[in-house]
Amino acid sequence: MRVPLTSRGVSLGGTLLAVSVLSMLAFTLASLCVTHLRLSRQQDRGILASNAARSAISAAIAKVLKENDFGEKALADQVIQVNLGGAEGFLTFHPETAKSRNMPYSTNNLTGTEDALSSDGALVPSGTVHLFALGKSDDTVRRIEAVLRVPPFPWAIASGGRIETKNGVVVGSLPEGASLPVALEDLRPADLLANGTQSNAIFLGSQSTILGDVETPGQVVLGPSPVDIRGEIRNGSSPVKLPELHPASYDPQTTGLSHFDLNSGQDVDQLTGSARASGNLTFPQPLTLENAQLYVDGNLTLQAGVRGTGILVATGDITIRGGAQIEGATELAVVAGGRVRLSGSGQNTSVIRGLFYAELGLEAAELTLVGSLLTGQASTGVDLDRVNVFYEEPPTIAVKDIRSGTFAVGSKTEQGNDGALNHTFEFEEWDETNPNMTQPWFLFILKPTNGDFPVEVAMGSGRVTLSLQPRVLKGLEDVARYREDLVIALEELDWGHGAAVPHFLIPSFLAQFDEAFTPSKASPAISLFGEISQFLPIEDRIRVVSWVER
């Protein structure tokens, strides 16, 4: 049978249409494959570039840990270069080298004593390393910025045994200059460490919030929800050798420190200087410490709380009750050969600052602890119930009697009894409304920036111009260095108007400077931080506080 022409035409048209559609599909599929290959290659290059940048950062951290001053002088040969699968990771401390590669330079201020400027103009505090790494694979670039910090004691809580938190425990770090109370979102990370090897070496109970890492050779157990851990959980980690403090080493009787003896039942409510007690000692009334050190060869019990600044040492247990008397101004260093027991009246009403060391464990309830908790290697652990633990680095040193204000070395005109005008040059608080004070030779500005410390110092010009810039002083070395710069600047000044007369002002000015910056005795908590830090190698203290990838 013959097929009609129309039917054959339709079949041919359908075939051509099908072939055309199939060709388009094949072309589209080929294009998608090419695009996918390009995207895959680009993604692979991005991964390689990121890994190279991370390797550069890791290599820089290892180098700084081995050579703490690596990069401090920003030399051209102080670079980190890593080749990884055809990708390059690069990091430099040298500004010109960084500029030639269109990248920021890194800053090592690990062993510095004052702030340093970073590549982006921000301040890098002492004990800090600011790292910038560039990773490149073909034309794909990745950048990483990391900040390392080496605090004197790196943990908010460190226990030789277990750590158990019960109801509503918060662990974090206070930002610099923060005052209490502080909102949870304003806190920074702080870490927990327990050397216990048990299956419940760290138990975090209901409503516990840990803003940092949780680390133990044993296991971490999370109690009833909610439990919020913002950092990492590290089960099965290597144990850390924690520092050990021995109460007997603080005994004034063996160290030869001048002291007076206390007996149990003695009516004492205030201590100054150094005191010692043989046998158990109990204070039924509130105790005020004024930079005092109390050593007890036995147990120490404070039934109505403590206030002030000082150090408490006991060969046995230390118990502090009566939370209403534990105030924000209280700063203690506590060392116990036994257990430390602290109880307050609430997290928002009882606050105590300092460093607490307990060889056989620590218990705390209903208060806020600002500082660090440390228990010994043989410790039965840390037990917290409705407690805030806010880590806070101690200041380098305390400086007393810093007055905010502007002071001047200027001329003052007074009329004597005989009618003659007497011209004197004095260092005094500047008052431009004083009609007897003429334009000052120069101004000296003292400005406490955070409580009593650190202090911002600025020199301003009056009749003369100093090139000295404002500076923030953080410790005795900073003060001494700034004083030397002041002497040089003052000696080199072109005073004018008979240079010999204004030069007599220099000793008076320096005497006022020395008086303003006379350091007070470092608080016991600060001293104890220093003692503990010497036991910890830098690799155990360093912390990555910021890591940003772009």
C-alpha cells in the first residue's frame, strides 16, 4: 500500500524537529558541563587558596611560639611562605613587602610593654599578635586575619579533677573597662579545663552558658537543657600540668616577714599589714582588709563576709559566708591547702574579685566571681551553683592618686606688701580664669582611662612647643620611658625670654610627675597572677581570640 505524500512530509518534518531539539539539548548540556567544570575549578582554587592562607597562619603561630620576638622588628626577611598543591600562602611583618603584595602586614607585640600600631591603624595591645595571611591559587585570592592573645592565666576555671555546674552558671570574659552588671551579649569567650579522666569529668547542668571552650581528658556531659556552649567541646584531650601553690611558702613566720599574731575569738574587724594565726581561726563579724595578708595554720572561717583588698592563706579550708558583705570593691587572693567554700546572696548582689586556689577543690553558690578559679592536681573538683564566673585580666600595676585635669608650668604675678610685682613660675592646676596666671609655658594633662589605670598623658603647647605625643601608660616601664622622653624634650626646648629662668621649672615639674605616678603596692591578686603565670609555658597560655576569613 502506498503512503500518501502528506504523511511522508509530516514524518520528515517531525524527524527534523526532533533532531533540532536533540541538538539544542546536547548543546545546552555541553554548555552546562563546561560551566560546571569552570565552577568546580574555581571552587577548587578557592579551597586551595583558603588552605594555603590557613597554613601560613598556622606556620606563623608555630614560629612565634618558638621565637617570641619573631616579627617584632618588622624586618624584610621575617616572612612566612607556604606552597600547597600549587597554591601559595604568604604572611609578612614588613610593611614595604606587604605593600608590594597589596596586603596588610602582621604585627607581633607579644613581648612589648605598650600598644603598637597595626597595618589598619588599630592598636595592638602588649601580649598580642595580629596576623594577616594571603592565600592565592591562580587568580583566586583568600585572606585571613587572626588575633592571638597571651593572658597571664588563660582559664576562667581550671581544675585538677572534675568541674560541675548546676543551675544557671555563666562563664565568660569581661571586656576591658566593663563594669557590672554586664549583658550576656557583651561578654567575651572564657575557657574551662578539667584534668579529670572520668566519663563525667565536666558536667554542665541546666541553664549553664559557657562562652568559650570546654576541655578535658575525660568526657563532657550535658545536663538537662538548655545548655549553651559557644566554643568547642574537646573530649579526650591531653592533660595540662597546672601550677601548684603551697600555703606554707606564704607563712610570715618562716619567710621573716614582720607580722602580729591572732587568736581565735579575738575581737578584730579590720586588718592591715601581715597577720598570722596558729590553729583554726573564725571571724564572727565582717572582716575588712586594707592591703593585708592573713596566714592561718589551720582552717579559716569568715561567717559574715569580707571586704577590701588582701590575701588569705590557710593550710586547711577557707570558708567565706554572708554574701551581703562580699562587695564589688573586694579584691582577694585566696590560697587554701584544703577546700574553698564561698556563698553569697545572689549573682547580682554579691561580687568578689580575685584569684582563688584550692588544693582540694572549690564550692561556690549565689554570687559572681570576677577573676579565675584554680584547683590543684589532687583536687576533687569545682562545684558551682547559680554562679557567674567572669574572667578578667589584672592590670599590670596599680597607680595611686591620679587626678584628672590639666596642670601647668606657668608664670604667676603677685603684688608684695611693698607694692612690688613678684613673678614666679609654678606647677599647679591650670585655671585660665585666674587673672594672676599668664599664658602657661606648657600644659600637662592627666586622664585616667579606666578607673585608676591605665593613664593617658598628653603634653600641650603654651609659649613653647613640645613634639611629645599623647601616650597611654600601662606599667612602670612605660612611666619610666615617658619620663625620660619628657626630660629630653624639656632640655631641648627653646624657652626664650632668658632660657635660664624657665629651666629652673624642670625639677619642680618632674617632682610633680613623680608624685602623680608613684605606684601603689600591687594588689595580692595581681601578684598571685604573676606567680601562677611563671609556671605556665606560653604555648599553654596563648589563645586565638579572633579569626576572620574573606
